[in-house]
Amino acid sequence: MASSRVEELTMSEWDGGVLPYSVGHKKLGMWLFIVSDALTFSALLMGYSYLRVATPHWPTPFHLWPSIAFSTLMTFCLLSSSLTMVLAVNASFRQDRAGTVRWILATMLGGLAFMILHLKEWNTLIHEGVTLVSNPWGTPLFGATFFGITGLHMFHVFTGVLYLAGIAIGVAKGRFTAEHVEVCGLYWHFVDLVWMFVFPLVYLLSVQMH
Amino acid sequence: MSAHSETHEAHGLSARLTFTVWAWLLALTGIEVFLAYEKLALHLMLVLLMGLSLVKAGLIMAYFMHLKFEKKTLVLTLIPALVIVVSTLSVFFPDSIRLLNMKP
């Protein structure tokens, strides 16, 4: 339908057909979700910090071996998986289907390594008597905050690995685009980002000094 | 894989920049672990660790999550809201010190 000169002059971006921020809807949606999820973790971490400051004699039980060594290695795994995710996104923009799948698999391996190490480390603590409601070192809040925060994060890693698997299968079948890979990448980097705060606040501030 | 028409040209971080950011992230992590074993006052330790973590978070968001190369309005929509809400959460933090001093 032809538009008059006045209509042309008054047409604006608000008339539709334009992508806000020049990003696709999937990507914008994922960013908005990430902001909301970041606030969830912020609330948890802030709650933990508050409880910790208000509690005298908060336990600092993490030995270099296995806790700090394991958690540092876990940090390395997650950071490296973010690296492989960037390489996967790059490959998808190059239309390199096989390369994309390979790098996504590498990212999943990093996530799985993180989870296995984390579960082993949890096991050590559980064997020392730490539960959600008690521990041998003092306030029951220690176990509650520790398992609550790291548990929620590990759940994000777990769902992230499942998400990556779905994307890898879709890419391999030729059904998913570079945008799908990029959006998945955003979620995975977010999981890594949260760990950047959980690691120092939960582990490094509770190092066992001799 | 079907090509997706982007509103901007095909992008992606150069391999060199990717590895550089990754190396910095590892280095900053190493500094954090080292700091954890230094006998510092809790306040100082917290400020240093959180400062380093914010730098790491910034690197991940800017480069890995590509925010540095997105439209500035997207950054303005996402980040200030996050900062404001986290600051609002922090407002009650000094109350924990009051609680600590109230305990027998």
C-alpha cells in the first residue's frame, strides 16, 4: 500500500518491523532472563553475606585439599568451557556445522567435569557431617547457605549441559541457526559469571588458616 | 546450517582476543586464590575479592557475551537496572552488624 509523504515522514521505528537494539527476539529474551536470574543469585548471596556477618564464629573449614584445590580446578573448567563456547559461536557464524558441534561438546565436557568435581567435593563435606541443617563446626546456617547457593548454581550447570546437548543435536541435524548457538552461549557464560562470585564468597572467604 | 540474517554483519570474537581474555580470567583467579591465603582484614579481603570478581564479570560480559559490541542502548537497558537492584539489596547490609552486636 502506497504511503503518502506525510505518512512516510511520520513513520518511525515504533511502527514495527524493526528489531529493538538490533538483536533478535530470542537473544533479547535470554538477556532479560539472565538479568532476572542474576538478581536471584544476588539475593541469595546477599542473604548469605548478611547471615555470615551477623553470626559470630562462622566456620571456615575449607582445606587446601580437597576443597580449595577442587574448587579452583572447577573454576578453571568453567572458564575453559566459556572459551570453547565462544569458539563454538564463532564456528556457527562461519557456517562450520561440524566445528560448532565439536566445540559445543567440548563445552559440555567442561560442564560435566565441573559437576563431577563439585559432587565429589560435596561428598567430602557430607562425610564430615555437613547437612542442610547441621554441621560439626557451629551454626547450622553454614550448611544451609553452602548447599543452597552451590546447589542452585550446580542446577544451572546441569540444565545448561542439557541445553547444550539439545542445541548440539539441533545443529548437527541442520535445524538450528547461529542465533540458537549464540543464545545458548549467553546462558552458559551467565552460569560461569555467577561462579565468579560464588567461588570467592563461599570458598575463598572460608579458607582454613593454620 | 541455514544462514540467519542478522541486522549487523557476521561477528564473532577473534581467536586472539578470546584467548587473551581467557588468560586474564585465569590470572585474576590465581590472584584471588593467592589473596585468600594472605592474612588480611575481612573488609579489605572482601573489597579486593569483590573488585576482582567484578573485573572478571565485566570481561565475561563485554567479550564472551559480546556486550561491548552490541548497541549501547542494550547495555543501558540491562546493566543499570541490575546495579540499582543490587544496591537496593545492599542497603540492609549494615543491619547485619547491628545484629552481630546485639548477640550475647
